[in-house]
Amino acid sequence: YQRRVRALFENYAGKGGTTIDDSGLENFFNDINVDLSDMMSLAISWQLRAKTIGSFSKEEFVNGFKRLNCATISDIKNQVKTLKTELQDDKVFKEFYLYVFDFAKGPHENKRVLELEIAIVMWETVLVNRFKYLPEWVAYVREVHAKPINRDTWSLLLDFSRINFLEDYDTEGAWPSLIDEFVEYVKSKKNKK
């Protein structure tokens, strides 16, 4: 089992390679029928506990495959199907969503924020069918906020995306000020129409 996974790793990393990156990563995702721009590429990275965008270390790949009980490309393809179903669960999705913040900001321990454009790309990838007001949110943070996103805002945006804020928003709630300001922005635009 271990030998098969190591051989699979070398297939993508090259003989003696310590990481899968660039073309190896692209080939891996092509072989499992996952587009690199699709949310499932992030979900597989999450399942492998990858720390850096654009690469899998040998340890991440081998241990991840072992944890997932996968030894072949066919096994990981089946895992993708299972994962798609599991991500429908709000609790599982939240765990994944929180991982995306850390993954996207990179392994720098002193970095506590996510650059705005990276946050936007990630939101457009993972929240596209989950947040009705995603286009308005993206336009707002680009035009008005224009600063990096902290973990608190990132985390609470998912909770916020699950409510009908035009009717159910509690202004006394513990929302980050950026979300409070966004609600006012959207409501004022709606009132002008």
C-alpha cells in the first residue's frame, strides 16, 4: 500500500522529488478529473492537509492518501465524489471554509490577514453557489474596503451568507464592522431603486 502511494507520488513529483508542483500538480488534478480552478481542488488540498497553494509535499500526499484510505487514482476519484456530498453539510463546509483562509494566506505564522484579491478569488471559488449577494459583496470590498481581510471577517462572512440579511439582520449582533457597513450599503442601494 505505502509503496503504491509513494510510486504515485513520484509519478507526479518526478523520481527523487520531494514536492508535487507546477505540471505535476496539473497532471494530478487532470487525472482525477478536477479543474484546478474548481472548489474541489481546494477540497482535495484540505483533505491532504496541504499547507501551501500550488504544491503537495511528499508527507502531505502520502499521509493524506493513507488517511483517506486511497492508494490509486481511482480511489481518490471516488473520494472526490464522497467529498462533494460531505461538503453539502454546513458543519463540514465551515471546517473546509476556515481551512481555505489559512491555506490561501500561506504558512507564514506572523501573517494574520488575507490579501483582498486572494480573498476575492477564494470567495468566488467556494461561495459561488452559497452566497446570494456574493457579486455585491465583492464589488463592495473592492471599491469601499480595499484592504486585506482578517480571519474574523472571513469566518463570519460564511455565517452571514446563510441569513436573509435584508429581513433578518440584527444590527446589534456581533458582526464585524465591514459586514455592518455592507448591509447599510446594500440597503441604501435597494432604497434608491
